[in-house]
Amino acid sequence: MNGPVSFFLDDREVTATPGESLWDVARREGTEIPHLCHTPKPGYRPDGNCRACMVEVEGERVLAAACIRQPQAGMRVSTGSPRVECARRTVFELLLADQPPRTQAHRLDTSFVHWCDHLGVSESPYPARKPPEPDRSHPAVAWFPDACIQCQLCVRACREVQHNDVIGMAYRGGNTRVIFDLDDRLAESTCVACGECVQACPTGALMESARVNRMGEGLPPAEKRVPSICPYCGVGCQLDFLVDDERIVAVEGRDGPSNHNRLCVKGRFGFDYIHHPQRLTRPLIRRDDAPKAGSGTVDPADPSSHFREASWEEALDVAANGFKKIRERDGGEALAGFGSAKGSNEEAYLVQKLVRTGFGTHNVDHCTRLCHASSVAALFEGIGSGAVTAPFTTCAESDVIIVTGSNTSANHPVAATFLKQAAVRGATLIVIDPRGVDLVAYAEHRLLFQPGSDVALLNAMLHVIIEEDLYDHAFVANRTEGFEELRTHIQPYRPETMAPICGIEAETIRRVARIYAGAKAAVIFWGMGISQHVHGTDNVRCLIALATICGQVGRPGTGLHPLRGQNNVQGASDAGLIPMFLPDYQSVEDAATRARYEQAWGVKLPAKRGLTVVEIIDAACGGRIKGLYVMGENPAMSDPDLNHARASLARLEHLVVQDLFLTETAFHADVVLPAAAWPEKEGTVTNTNRQVQMGRPAVAPPGEVRQDWWIVQQLARRLGLDWDYQGPADVYREMSSLMASLKHISWERLQREDSVTYPCPGPDEPGHEVVFWDRFPTASGRARLVPVDIIPPDELPDEKYPMVLITGRLLEHWHTGAMTRRSRALDAIEPEAAVSLAPADLARLELNAGDRVRVSTRRGTIQIPARADPRVPEGSLFIPFCYVEAAANLLTNPVLDPYGKIPEFKFCAAQVEDGS
Amino acid sequence: MVRARGRGKQRKLHPRGRSVEPAALEAVREVLGVEPLRRDLLIEYLHRIQAHYHHLSRLHLTALAAEMRLPMAEIYEVASFYAHFHIDSENPSLPVLRVCTSLPCMLASADTLLGQLRGQLSGRARVLPGSCMGRCDCAPVVAIDARYIVNASPQSVRTALDDRVEEPLPSATRYVAYVADGGYQLLQSCRIGKRPLTDILNKLEASGLRGLGGAGFPTAHKWRTVASAPGPRYMVVNADEGEPGTFKDRDYLAREPHRVLEGVLLAAWAVGAEKIYIYLRDEYPELYRLLAEELPAVIEAGLAPAGGVEVRRGAGAYICGEESAMLESIEGKRGLPRHRPPYVAEQGLFGRPTLVQNVETLYWLREILEQGAERFAALGLNGASGLRAYSVSGRVREPGVKRAPAGISARQLIDEYAGGMAEGHTFRAFLPGGASGGILPERLADLPLDFGSLDEHGCFVGSGALIVLSDQDDLSAVTRNLMAFFAHESCGQCTPCRVGTEKAAELLRAPVENEALLSELAEAMTNASICGLGQAAPNPVRSLYRFFRDDLM
């Protein structure tokens, strides 16, 4: 169908636009047609199997399913003829016959119940089958096949929307039923519990486990739903918090630009940490009889051994006075503050403003230092901006997609669904990673290279592209500088020479380089496998060179996209939680910039850049930093070489920690301030796609818990600042007046639209998703090509420590686990630390999966059970850093990338021994 | 109910889900060989693995999924859909013994035989009921793995279990003999332009040839539609006759495979098909071997390009005789019929325009184009065109494939072709078109058996499978047997068919009490099912109430 089509719907002439089904047109025209297997949500293909939406087309022998039938000119369609009524009623009666009685329904607010009531079908004349047994093996999702109507929505949800590929519809006829993998129990299947199927199920056959009682009966529907944003990763999924009696009882995805209703296991099932009994509800002050020690631990369930409760007044006074004393005695340079990429933009802005104006130092940083600092450094140097050049959804228009150093399906699960969708559509997906990450199942080319040899591999690709003259001459001539230096520099990096270093055959390197260079539109995604190295900045320089010499930037389907980690790491960086930059990456060493902010803030600013996260910890160890304010960060888990980091924290004269729980960092605190959790807050966050989005409070904070912005303001006032913000909206107005990036994105607009991409050309116009189409925001307007050499990882394996330790995250656990390990479902799915080894290494070490092993590096030792994982390359270990009981960062190497100051979390020499 | 074992405390030894066992991966690779794996050959791969290991173990399925880079669930969906695949059998070393329980075999006491074999052979075979095996003239039929025992008795089955002799190939007219008799000259003359396409199409139209798989779509019209669609185009031969009581295509292929193949190549030439797929039911392994012997000769002679004709085996699914379900199966998927529109002539195999023709339709091409279209057309009776093969089974003296004028009556077929009624049986009723064509009483046995001629009685001739019933048959039991067949063979995709056939089979236990409800259900199934299976499944129920009320009690 090429143009609009006129036809008759119940004798009324209507017009269908191309692509619209009869069902679509009817809905638009206000005629509700019952439907069970169909949903108009994005990504769901109509399937026409339930036969609830049957309509009669004049002249046709049988009825047609409206959801899947395209109108034709002149067609006469009846949505309520006697034949239609009979068929529809029979369909519902047939299905109802086998449903559990309504008094025992697993869910009541289903579309099946809705349509039964609508059609007046309350009982079925048909005999019932014997109900099949439920499967409640999984901590998050319960499966009640007795309510299943085989509509295949869950199959489409799992296989075509999220591409997790677990659910199938097996057998046939009356035996047709949903299966997981090879008809396995859900808990033993490859289910990642994204919950898309639960959200899609029209009968309550697939349920959130927590929404049914032991008998399988559904709990009453939630009272209200509050639109907000997911608190976990940088994808920034829009969601609804479902609230009942001041508790979040469930979460559903919303149609946000970065998620189209999709969520992952954390977003959907990881909301209950806010109701955890260990939640701090009153301020705490360290007891005089509880001295600090780096190795000291406190029971987060009962801090009374080390802390006493205090009033807000007292706690804020003690907190502020400690800083004031040091500031007056040692100067601002003895103070530092860590903001959080888990808070809102407004909070990030306030923290950096507090440190800069209240403490009088630029010693302010946050966990971006530990994730993408090297990416940002290289991007700034190369193209003048640290943010992504295009949203990850641009991959829908790519014909080649490179993903490197990113376990996307674990760390940005919803972004991964878009990548997989693009691969299914026909884009060539190239995964370049030492680990066989799950995404390789969709990759046409899988380059499982030697850990730490990124530059060798990427330089070899650059070599091929330049030597074989595959680069974009016009783009290189008009948009880049330094090409000749790069050309000269890259000559020795022949694939044949690099192959033994990176472990990828020269022919494969050539083929992949040619595919990338020859693409009409190619995009590069990367994660911390690229950035967390001593050569992290160099890695990214290579990626920038690849993209720019091939002209793969600035058009839809192209770009450079570092997948940002925390939900607001982009926003927190933009807001100035960086020691070298004021908001919008304006250098603190630039006098004009300082003058602008000094005028706005009414305070003189230091001219010297501050220290970064790891430098601050080092300085604390050395006694140069004496007071530290930590809002929502957990360096006692997230920093490298934790023994050193924890000892440094314990050495501090004054440590104030503001958090939800008594974190490992708070063990060493003098004052602990209980703060509100994200679902209790109003504020904006900026995701990896540069989309500024509005979060709204779903529930009130418990006990005496206060909002972060309020706490920061109280500290500021006690440090002599005359702040008087009435709420986040006031803060946002101030910051957006100072930040060009937020131009045309008002608080009110965000309240209205939920999400606006920056940069934005006008108050009523959408933001630019793809940037740098004509120039880069560098001084010359050109991209700067920076040739790099191979720098080996800092600590290479040797006889004593023969293996390579890689750290990272798990799908189920966020960062240091403070939130997710307090989420019932998430911790039940992954309750225990484990070190993953290649099966061959286990065999070589004469170990079995499940054995306890001792993993040691030059910095420490942990005891941890082993897991056999064929995705881990031989000679490597993988340990997630979220488990306090076997903290991976006790082992990691604190050596830093010289530009980004990011630690080498992805490579250190380690030893594994039988630990039993 | 399945409960978590020590919820949250079980140590995980592996990443989530099943892991591929290296030994299983090796085993699968060995069976599948070194050719790059193709998604559309999944069913073939499952056949090969099962042939080697006598079942499909989950270890092998896990490895196959990894090797093909397919979701495990997708493999399992396909493997579990087809009746001939056995996933994780308890006793894979035992032969699988399937007893046909479809109507012609039921009339020959297959249910008793099944019971006897179950009793006598436990521990020696995996005894299962099966659907129609296409040997209804020799009922009852029992399959032992891929061997078929006709006119089976407990004794003959036991004997066959012991002596594992491979069935001989059918005594077909082989390539050399066929060519010697003038075979493939028609095809050659078309290809060199001596018989122009327009002429062929006009002849075909004049012959009145219609699709003899059962739908009766005018063949010339179908060819024109496919030929005019943009390429690449495919041709698919439907050799999946699964309609109970139908065994004519087996007969054609067994006797004159090259006459069929010449028709295939001719049709492919006419529509400009790039590739030909022959979808053969798995119940005909002797034909699979025959074609494997004969096709190379055709290719060697340059009549078809190497790789231009693929023979695909089904795996035990009646629904795959439905043309769009068959295309899905050739693509390596479950046989779920597709929604129409689009029609397969426009969007068929792999989304391309596809000519789908039944074996018999192709068989007649040479006859028509050599002997004359008008002459062929005139052979029909009662306004029908040409000859066709009727599969006659049930209570007749000489069941079998009867080549007779199209439009012949059931009575004529019984009396003049099938030797009359079987000893001791009085003609009472008949099924004109297998399981789905409804049931008619003896008094309507003079109606012509042709497309459209039985419409007003709620019946159709379909694939021409005449099953004859006698005074000794209980029509309620017959109807229940048919409905059980449909319930077993429903693909399970749409509600009216998946749930409807099952509930109808249940309601038929009390046909008097449930008449109103069954009538309403029949109406909804016919109106709202996706494909012909669900639409036609209630036909015997309607016939039962309309013609055989005496049998309701």
C-alpha cells in the first residue's frame, strides 16, 4: 500500500494511512476491537493468533483478524456482525474455560479480564482442562501456565523485542505451551529476568513473583503510578513506579526515547532496596570510643557499635564544623568532596558548588573518574566534547556496528536490545572483546583478542584503512588535522606484525577494517574494557581516529558512543563534578570562565585544578587531604587497591558520608547523613544519549531521611554561604542559566515532555540527536588525530602471578552492590561472589566449578568460589566488584592512565590457588 | 509445583542456563559434517542427529543451538512440533513403533492392535499411536522407525521387529526407461522454444486442470500469477499428502517419478523459478531413497542444475500439507500456517513469489500437453474435467488408488473400481474428502465427486480420498476419531482450532447434550480459524448432526 486508502468501517467511510491495520484504524476512529495477542506498543509485531479481533469483510468466506489485516480501497468491514459476535464470544469462552477462577487469579488488572467484562463473558460452557503446574523456581518471575492462552506475546517480548531468546512456544495443538530454553525450569534457564514478558502477558500467566502470594493469588493492583527514570545505568530508561501504601510494589517500562517500554532485571525488579531494613533513617555521629581502622567493619544492620544517633541539627553542625576547622587551619586544599553520578543534575551541581565555594577548592570529583575519564579526555582532545556524538538508538540506521570493551547485555541491557535488533535487521555487528560477551551471539565478526592489546589491534585496523586507501579523503581533508603524522606513525603497525600481539589473525583484522571503512554508516560503542587501562586514553584516541578518517561521525547511523555507566554520569560531569572543569567542561584554569562563575556565585575561585578520585585518596593517605565529603559514593569498594583506599579513608581527620545505607565507606565516617533514594526524589538526570529526563518522587523518604539538595544546602549555610534554594527547580534554573548545554531545556519543559536531548535549538524544537555534522567544537573546528604507541599494561603476568585479572560488573548487581545486594530478587539471583575461569584453566589447576579458591595479587588476597565460564579467555580471571565479602578491588592495581587518571581495573597479574 | 531449591543459596557453577558440553558439540559436528550450517536445514539436521542417536538428547540440542547460533528455545520449538522427533527418550536404544490410528486404520481395528502391541512389546519398543501413514489401502499400518508394516498384526509386527530388513525400493519407471519412452522431450521442446509459454498456458487453461492437492485452484491462473511477480521465484512441490485416506501421490511417485519430475521442471520453467523444493512426507522414506537415486540422473542429463532441486523431508505433521505451513517447514521452522493475504504466489518461500503444486497436478502435465488439452478435459464426468486419482479405503473389497474420470460418483467408484463393498458390509456412508471433507450418507452417493459439487451438503472432495463406511460403523465414534485427529494435528497457533478441536473432542463424548454448543463452536471455528484445518475440522460434526442422528446415542 503506497498511499492513504478509503474503506468502510461499520458503514462509515474512513481513511487508512500506509501501514495501518484495520485494528489501528478502528482504534483511531474510536471503535474498540477486543484484542489479546496484539499490543500496539513499539516493537511488537501483530500476530493475529488469538482471534479476538475478528471482523467481517464483505464478500470474504471467513472472518479476518483486524490486527494483521491491511485495509483495501472500498473494503466494507463490520466489527460487530452476528458472525463476528459469535466468533469473538466463542474465543473468549474457550479461553476462559481453562483460566483459574477469578477468586484465585494471579492478576486481576489484565486485558483478558478487561475484555471478558467488556463482552459480558463471565463463565464458560466448555469443559476445563487439567491445570498445569506452576513454576516458581525463579526469584523474580513466576510462571503460571494455567493462565496461559498461548498468545505468543511473551515469545515476541523475549525474542523480538528484548532479544533475550529464552521463551519458545513448543509442541502443538492442545499441547502447545510456553517453554524456557529446552523446556527448563525458569531458574535454570538463560532467562535474564528483564520482565518484558511479564509486562506483555495479557492474563497474569507470567508474573512478578512478589505480586502473588504463596497460593499464586495476585495481590491487589497498585494505587498509583508515578512516571520517573530508572536509577541504575546510563541508558536512562523511563519507567512507572507502581505504588501501594507508600511502598513501590512493581515497576513498568514507559515509552521513553532510550527504552521504548523496555527495562532490565535491575530496573524492573531492583526497586525494593529503598524499603530495606538497613536503610539509614537518622543521622549518625561516630562514637568517641570507636576509633577508625582501615580494616574496620561495621554491621550495617546495627551501627550502634561505632555510631550514635543524632539530631539533624547536631549532625549537620558536627559535619560542617569539621570542614570549617580544616579549611581555617589548613586551607581549602586540605578538603575534598565526592559527588555522585547516582544523584540528580541539581544535586551534582550543588555538591561541586559547595566544594568550590564552601570548601574553597576544586578537589571535587566523582566515579566518572573510575569509568570513562579516559574516554572523556580523549574525546575532548580529539573532537572537543566528551559526550556521545549520537544516541545508541542511531544503530537502527547503521549498517556496521562495532562494540568493543563492553559487555553491553550485562551493563547496558536495554541498549543491547537495540544493538541486537539492528543485527537482526541486517546490520553487521562486530564485537571486539577479550571476553566472549553475550552479544557475540549476534555478531557476524567476533574478535576475541588478548587482554590489554587494544592499541595493537586498533592501530592495525588504522594501518589497513590508510595503506589500502579506504579512508574518506574529503572528510580527512575538511574535517581533521594531523592525518599525515598519523599516516607516518601507523606504517609499522601491519596486521601481520600486530597479529601475534593481539591474537587476531591478520586476515581478520583486514576484513573487519575494510568492513568498517566501507560502511555507509558505522557506529562505534565502547565501555570500560576500553577505558579502564593505563592506555585507556590511547585506546579511545584510536577509536576516534578510526571514526574520523572514515567519515563515520556526524550522520545518522554513525558516531562515537562511550556507553556511560551511571544513570547520571553524563549529567554529573556536565554539572561540573570534575576537578578540572566548571559546569559544561569550562576549564577552571581559564580566567574568563572563573570570572563568570565568580560573578554568578559571588565567591572567589581557586585558579588551580583539583585532584581526582584516586589522587584524593592518595592525598588522604599522605595526610594532605584531611577532610572529605562523600555524597553517594563508595570508594571503599570502588577504588583500586582497597586496603590502601580504606586505610586512607580511616586516616582522614573528618569524613562525612551521605548515603542510603551504612556503606563500606561510611564505616570510616565521622558523620553519616541519611539521604533520600532516587525514587523519593524530584530532579533531572542526563543519560548516555544526552537526554535530560525528569525524575519524580514515588514515595516519601522513610524516618528522618532528608533530600540531598536540602542536606547540601544546610552544610553550605553552615559554611557561611547564603544559599536559599526552595527545591530542585530553583537549582535547575540557576544551573541552566549558566550552562549552554541546557539552553532551551527548561524545568517546565522537562515536566511536560519528560525527556529533551541537548543541544537543543529552540524551546519548542527537539534536541539534536546527532551532533558535529559540520564542525567539531575544537579550536580549529577539526578533529585532531592523535597517533599512539603500544603501552603494555602496567603489571604483566609473571611466574608468581601468571594470570590476568579482569574486573567488572554483573547484570544483576549495580556498582558496589549497595543498592542491588539489598534488593531481594537481585541478590537471590546472584547471591554470591564468584571468580569465573575458562573451563580449561580450571582443569589445568585441577579445580572444579564450585571449589573455593584463593585469588591473590601483589595487593591482596580473597577467598572466592570458582565458576566455569567458557566466555572467559584462557589465562584470564573475571571477578565482579560488587561483593564486599570477596571484594575484587582488594586485588586491583591502582596505577593510573596518565591523561584520564583512571585506574587499570581491567588488567593486573594474579594467582589462583586451591583455597579449600 | 516447582519450587526454588534453597532459594538464593544454591552455588552457581556456570553462567546462567545450559552450557555446551564439548563432547556433545563434537558429536553434533560429526553428524552434521563440515558444510556451513543453514537455518533452513534445521529439520534435516534434527533428522540426522536422531537417525544417529535414536533420539534428540538435550545435550545435543544445546550443542546444535550453539553451533547454529540459534536460541535453544527455537530449536526446541521445532523439535517438539514434529511427531517424529523424540526429545530425551527414556530408552533411546529401543525402536519407535507407531500404530496408525487414523480413520481407515481405526476401521481395521488399529485401537485393538495398539493395545496389544503396548502389552506385548513393553521393553522391546517405544509404542506410540500415530497419524495417517498414507497406506490406507493396507490398513492397519504400523511403523517401526522408518519401516512400514502394512496389514499389520501383532504377529507380523513382532516378526518385523526381529528381522531388520530395509524395505525394497518401489518398482518405478527409472530414468533410462522413462527417457526411452519419450520422457523429458516435452520439457526440452519447451525450453528450446518449440512450445512457447503462452501456448502452454492456454493449453493448461483449456484442460481445466485444477490443483489436485485439494484446493482445486485453476493451475494456469496460478502459473500466470507467479510468473508475473518479480523474481527471484521459487517452486515448491507438495508431496506431503497427510489427509487421512489419501495415498495417491505416493502411488504416482512410486510408479512414475520422472513423469512427476518432468512436470515439476516444466512448471518451474513456466514461472521462471530459480530453485525447486520437493517437500516429501517423512512417512514415505522409500520415496526419499528413490528420489535420491533418480535426481542425480536428471541433473547429470542437464535437465536441472546441480543444487537446483532439493528434497526436504517432513517430520510427522499433517499441517505441513497446508501450503504456507509447508513453506515454514522448508524454512526450517514449525509448520504454522501463515495469514493470507499475502498469498504464497506473491510472498511465499523466504518471502519470494512461489509456485506451490501438488504431485498429482504436476503428474498430469505431460498427458495434457502431449495428448491434447481438450481430449483430457473431455475425460471427466458430470461437468468435471480430466482424470484424477481417487484414494479409496475403508469397507470396500479392493481398496487402492483408482484413476478415474473426475466427477465420478462414490457409488461408481465403489462398484466399478473398488470391487464393491467388503464381504459382510453394507454401504451406509462415505467420506468424500478424507478427514476434513465431511461425511455423507449412502443416499447421496450418486453425486459427482468434484470441486464444488458437494458444497450444499457441507462437504468437499478435496484430495479425493474416499473412505467408505458400512452398517457396522458407529458414526459418533468415527466423528470422535476425526476430531481427535484434528486436535492432535492442529498446529496450536490460533484459539478456535487449538482449543476448539480439543473441546470439541471432549464435547463429542455426549453429542446429544452438547449439540447446541458444538454447533456454535463449529461456526466459530469455521469462521475464525487461520487455516483450512481449523475451518474444516468441524465438518464431520456438522455431518453427524445433519445425516446421522441415529448414531448420536
